[in-house]
Amino acid sequence: MATKSLHKRENELAQAQKQLDFLSNGIFKNGELPTFKEKIAETKQFPLTPKKLEILQLNLGYMCNQVCEHCHVDAGPDRKEIMTKETMQQCLEVIKNTKAHTLDLTGGAPEMNSNFRWFVEEASKAGIQDFIVRSNLTIIRANKKYYDLPEFFKKHNIHVISSMPHWTPGKTDKQRGKGVFNASIKALQELNAVGYGMPGSNLRLDLVYNPSGAFLPGDQKALENEFKKALQDNFNIQFHNLFAITNLPISRFLDYLIASDNYEDYMYALVEAYNPVAVANVMCTNTLSVSWDGWLYDCDFNQMLELKVASKIQHISDYNEELLQQRNIIISQHCYGCTAGAGSSCQGTVA
Amino acid sequence: MAKTYYDPADLRKFGSITEWNEELGNKFFDYYGKVFEEGTLTAREKSLIALAVAHTEQCPYCIDAYTKDGLQRGITKEEMMEAVHVGAAIKGGATLVHGVQMMNKVNKLEM
């Protein structure tokens, strides 16, 4: 189990360019596998362009109380990149005027940003339809100052989406750190206690499943049924939906794939499972991602690879939705992760 | 030619058997796909049966494929090992039950 980020370890894969170089060489350079561009061109889907903007995703910072093995953000306690109040204010201006119906706060652990609560209070005034906070669950139990988060979320009608790699402790702790399973269970019970995730409740609680290794997620509905049964039977926990998300070959997961000699097999599996129907609905076509320092990206993955939007407008301070919607989406081989099988996005499958 | 009988990369090329006999190859893969669909047995149950048989057949390709398939379905390693023991028990039992044949023969031949 890692305890430090790639950045802190000064691992060369902490550099976005090194990751992009790796993903463009080897099996993709020698023609063994088609590049993502070649693949989507086969079905005349290149260049990839945005459809109607639906989701504005803000990354409030890379600091996190966990150091998960697969983290594409390379988040951890040692990351100091945090969104400032000034950038938040710029975001609020955009939130007031955007046509997007969903605001999605992520991190790191977004709750660790010292202006998190102020920002949620301000943003909720804009009356956005679906206000998501991606909470890692353990943060709720990490420190007394976070114990009231379930009530805070409820007060602002926040839609909570949380990660849970398995319904057994072994797999969860191996991926996310020792003790994470028990803390997550406790946090889920507390969320249930205030009404989150209960049948018919408007307080939405969804779980995210990431495979705990070099394999793709199985059928989302079948996994949801397994999770629901196990969590209900063993811990009396309820939740609404499970989103099965494929691990993309970037950052710490890429490092793991290479170190465990699984990289080529994993890329083969992604390419073999390529689904053109998923391409049509891939999340970068309806989402804009904003980094902690206000730069704009096609998705959170491109943010981590430092691939800013291909537009004259690249920063939240110059935000112009109409102009941004005219851009082409930047792609590379990591995009195969969103188009495998039933597809993958922050909202689960797409095909 | 490879210097070993088995190459893990060959598993990816399984589909290419249709190149030398498209009709039979396609019929096999259609049948194969149908077998593993949800039916009276769940796809999950079928995956565990396949894993047990993969071991009794001692097919390294099948072991690779159905271990990964199990992980994708969220099947735990404890469940997988129990399935392998089911295969091993049948294999062991199949050996031992032939002991009755040996006993019959001894009883017939001995005075």
C-alpha cells in the first residue's frame, strides 16, 4: 500500500508528459494496437466534439486523507494544490450563468478544502438541479470537525457519490488503505441515519465501484445487486445506484500496471472491449472539468495529464460557454478506458 | 515458432481460429457465447463452474480467462478457491472410485 503520492516520491510518472509519452509508445507506436484516434476514425467519430453541456465538474484540490493505489489524481495528504477562495469566486460566477444542470465537486477529498463549506453554501444558492459531492466516506470519520458532514450535506440537498471497491474488507483496504472499509461502513451508516440512500429518499447516495486490479468492471447492474445484498445483509446499509467505473491507465494506476507487468494485457483488454456506442456518449462530450487553479479541461483525466481544452478560452476567469462548446476534445490512448464495454464515466456506464 | 508450448499472448489470438475454418469457428463462438449468457443458472454461477473445469482440464488459458472473469464479477478469492476444490474433489473421487474396479479384479483373480 502506497503512503506517498508519485509527486512526493519524485516518480517520473508524476510528470504528465512522461505518462503521455508512455501511452503513445510501445504497442501503440509499433502498430500492434491502433491509437485511439485511429480507432474512432474507423467509425467516423474523429474529431470528438462536445454535445450539450450538462455537467460542470470542479476539482477543489488534490489533497486527500487517503492514498489509494489506483488514484488517477495522485492525491494524498502530501498534495498541497488547493482551490483558493478567489478561484471559487470565479467559479461561482460561472455556476450562476451556466446551462449545465449538474455541479460535481471532486478532489482529492473536496471537504479538506478549508473553504469547502462556504463554497457549497454559496453554490447551492444558484439553484442547480443536481449538486454532487464526491466524498471518499472516510473523511466523515477522519476528524471531529467532519463528523457533521452528513447533516451539512442534507441541509444543502447534496447528492453524495462515494467510492467503495468491494463489499468485503480485504479488497477495499488493499486498494484504499488499512481500516478504510470499516470507516466507510460507519460513514455509510451515518449517511443512512440522516436519510441518505433510503428507498424513495430524495437524499441521493450512490456508490462508485472501481476494480481493485488490472481487470475491467463487470456488468454494472449485476454488481449493484451484489453490493446491495451484501451491504444490506451484513451492515444494514442502503444506497441508490452503483456506478461501475473503469480504471484509466494514467498516474498511479499506470504506475501499478507497469510495475506489475500488466500494462500490455490491460491495454489489449481495453482495445478489445472498445465500443463505438460508448464513444458517442463519453463524458467529455457533456462535461467540463475545472482544476484547482481554474484551468479548463475536457475531463478530470485530461486535467491530470495537463491537457487543457483546445480553445481560446482556457481559464475559468475568461469562461465563455458558447465558445468552449465549439472546441474539439483532446484524446489519447487513456481514452480507451471510457469506451470499453458498456463505457465508463463519473456517472457510471454510458452505453 | 515459440520455444514453449504455451504463450500467454496466444489467448488473445483465440478468435483467429475462425480464419482457417470460418463456419465451424463461428458456430463454436456463437455456441460458447450463448452457453455463458444468463439462463436458469446465473452467469456468475457459470463463471465459477468454468473456473473449476478450467482446473480439472488444466488449461492455463482457461484459468487465466476465468480468474479474470471472476474478479470482474466481484467473485472473491475464497469463492474461487472453493470452486477449485470442487473440481479437485471430483478429480480425486474419479480416481478413487476406480479403486472399486481394482478391488473387483483382485477379488476375481485371487483364490
